[in-house]
Amino acid sequence: MSPTHSRRPAPRRVVVAALAAAATLATAGALVAANPAQAGPAAKSAPLKDLQLLAINDFHGNLEPPAGSSGRVTERQADGTTKDIDAGGVEYLASSLRTARKGHDRSLTVAAGDIVGASPLLSGLFHDEPTIEAMNKLGLDVTGVGNHEFDEGKDELLRLQNGGCHPADGCYAKGRKFKGADYPILSANVINEKTGKPLLKPYVVQNVKGAKVGFIGVTLKGTPDVVTAAGVKGLKFLDEAETINKYTKELQKKGIHAIVALVHEGGYPASSAYNYDCDAGGSTGLSGPIVDIAKKVAPEVDALVTGHTHNAYVCSIPDPAGHPRLVTSAASYGRLFTELNMKYDPRTDDIVRATVKGSNRVVDRTQSKAADLTQLLDYWRTLAAPVANKPVGYITKDITRNGAVESPLGDLIADAQLAHAKSLDSRAVVALMNPGGIRADLVYAASGNEGDGVVTFGEGFAVQPFSNTVNLKNLTGAQLVTVLKQQVSGSNAAAPKYLQISSSLTYTLDLTKTGADRVVEDSIRVDGKPVDPNATYRVAMNSFLADGGDGFTEFAKGTDQLVGSDDLVALVDYLTANTSAAAPYAPTAADRVTVVK
């Protein structure tokens, strides 16, 4: 099927020799997904070929090593204890992948979406061109599209694929034109409503030394619920499994039987350790949307590389024929990659399912950096420095986004948005922030030469990279109650999304109850007073929430909207106005929500 608005990707580059200093790669216990149907005498007697897949997901433009908890992975030790390992950074990721490819004549590097979007300043300031160039250099062969690839709309996604200067900001250096991605970005279930066809290629076939592998790329069908309305305008998102099955049949008709799905939807493992044995005890320790999808995807698909939830897992999920099949995810931000090794049977042009083994590997920071990636980053750092290094505030310690319900960083952002809202309209009384919009911690340790405790603009950008505006709307007390209940009901019932709230709002969350009843209605207070269902409250939220994003449809019903400045501006202004070297900001106790367990 011919995709629309797509250029032919450049031939795969010959991978450069691995760095002399070999990486120390921590490895998860290998898992095997066996298919008895492929383990007969014919398969055993065939001249099988080795095939390696290396996979990443949810990189989100994290070119530099992520700071704080975002830059660590948890490793389970033999005695049952755990330890944290510093991980990530594209210079180390390139070295890790190049080392992993050594000795493998047939190797492909793939991704499952969100390579760009919600990126730190080094990439986000330049509309993620630096990340695309980095992926070209480290040898990415193909990626599926994720929801964040639509943050700036379909035209910008097409530019990232095809190249060209940004329509508003132009080219970033004289004589240096952005060439776009060397690899195809697949969007099988994303339909351009004008053409009725996939926005980009639905699939691609990679032929690596006689092993022909088809890759189908899909994003979650709920992408419109987690992206701004402008970002998905003119697009329709189809069911993931149905789409994969459709193109699996098409590939088979073309004689392609080795098929891998790149799915930007994920699951929740029972452990946060990257090397957790998902299949211990004979049962899969994985829950979430990807489990249902995997059970519906045709048995002819040999493996599912997934993402979106930022979790790490290598699990066996039975296909519709009842045979176990590997479903993998490599956490996020380039801290891990998944290595899949398997045998390819040239007589059947198929992967022998019984041979598929997978493990997650750590991108540690003790290995040598890839020099060509360092050179690329230095180029972009020089361009970004005047903006990135500007001090904007001071903190006493790490301000983290960690917290089951409420976080110190969420409190800070909500308070900053309320302060901005009050500067626009003195009637503003409450601000609420979606947790998914908080992308990194504010870290006390210096990231450059600014000194410990100094917050730079670049660090603030990493926290809030979306360029949402702070919007004000009138909500009745009853509507405010509904908003709080939508955190734990409707589309958020299975995986609650707890809004971060300004200091003016308090309530009790009773986790012994279910659904909307978890929010104890008579506990809700605004400025210390019980919420009045008939009163009108001036409420601040970002533009994503104002459009009803993340399942908070009640926000969209608010009235008398006033659009303020960028949410990052609100945070920066708040820190600048309320902190100094002599009086830095201290994290809150994060106790605005009383949790009953």
C-alpha cells in the first residue's frame, strides 16, 4: 500500500565499528516465547539464520543524560534487594547499540513511538530536529508513531519525516538544512480524513542479508484523548489490533511472513525492576491495555515491541492460537534497550517463534561516549546556550514529581499557575495541573556551571516542554466536584490521573472505595470553605485540560475563558519572583490531598 506524504527512506548506513571500550551491559533474565507449531522436524532441519532486533521506545528527545529519578533504572539483585543505576543519554545509547550489534550480521534497530515530543530544551527548542539527527546517526531503521509525535500537528510530523526548515522558525543555521528522518515513521492506524489513507507508511519491509522482516507501526487509538485537539485535527485513529491484523494479511499476500508489530501502547508490570522475571510462576505479571491488544493480534505476528507507559518488561502473552509470544518495552528516555534474538528460516521466510529470546539491557554511563553523537550535541548546545543557561530561580533540594497522588513539583506548578491566573484576573481561586504534563524533576545538583540549587531556564523547560497556555474558566462548584471525580472514574477508572492542585484546594481521597466515590465530596474545600455546588469559581488549568484532555471532559464545559501566557512562563515568573540565593524555594509536604487507604 502506498502511503501519502512520505519519502523513500535512505538506505541503512553501515554501522561504524564499536567503540574500543566495550559497554558493561546489565542484562535481564532471557525469556523465550515458544510456538509448538514452529518447532517441528522441518524447522529443525532448515538452514536457519540468526536475526537480532534492538528496540527502544519513549525517548522523548532526551539527548543528554536525564536528571534525577528520570535518569535511573531499578535493578533486582539475586538476593531480592534492588539498586538504582544511572542510565541514559544518547551518546551512551549509541555506544550501547553499537556494542550490542558486534558479531551480529543481521541486526535491525527499531522503536515503538514517542521518539520526539515532550522533549528537554536541547531538542524541544529546535522542534526536535536534534533528536531526529541523533537517531539517524545511531542507526535507527524504523519506528512506529506515538501520541507525542502529534504534539505539533500532522504537518510538523510530516516535516520530521521528509525534512525542510520549520515554517515559522526557519532553518537554525546558515547553509544547514534539516534533511528529516533517514528511517520510516509508520502510522498504520492514523488516517488522514481528507485522503482516507494512513498519514505515513503503514508498514515497511526490511531485508537484512536475505532475512525479510515486515514491521507494522500503530499508536494507541486513544491518542486524541491525550493530545491537544489541534495536534490531531484532520486525523482519525483506528483500533490497534484490527489494524495490525489487516496489514499482516497484506504482508503475507506479498510473501512476507516474518512480522513484528511496533505498538505505542503498553502495560504495567508487577515490579518496577527492569530485569523482573515477568513470567515467574507460570503467570504473566503484566496488566494494562497491551495485554488485551496482544491477545487479539494475529498469531502470524512474531513479537510486539511496545511503549507509552514508560515501563520495562519482557513478557509472554498468549496469541489468539494460545501460543506464547513476547511483548516488550524498554522503559523510557533511552535508559534501556531491548535485545531480541531469534532464528529466521529462509525456507519459510519466517521467524521460528520457539527461538525468540528477549532481555532488557541498561544504557549505563560507565562506558565511553559515542564521539559522533557528542559532536552533534555540542553543535546544538552552542545554539541553545544563551537561552538554556539563564538562571531563573533557586531551590533547597530536589523538587520531585514522585508521589502516588500528589507531588512537591505538582504543588509548585499549580501554585505558579494560580499566581499567574491571579495576575490576569483577581477572581481566580484554584489551579489544577495534569500529572502527565510534568516531564522531569527539578534537580538541586548543577547541570552545568550554574551552581547547585540554581534553576536554569533549560531545567524549567525540561519540566514543562509543551508550550500549553494557562487558561482561566468559570466552573460551578458542582462542575469542580465532577472534575475531581473524573480523576478516578470514566476513562481514568482503571488508571487514575490525579490532578496536581494549588494550595487553595484540599480534599480527601478514600482508596477503600471504588470509582468516583473515592473522592469524598463533603471534604472538598476552596480557601478552607466547603465547596458550594451553586457558586461560581474562577479556575486555572492549562490549555490541554481546558479542551477536555486526559478524560477531564468537564473542563471543556467551563465558561468565560481567558487565555494567559505559556505555562513555562508562569513557572519561571513564579520562581524568579519568589526565590533568591538567600531565600531558595523549599518543597512542600505534598499534603493537600488526604489519602485514606
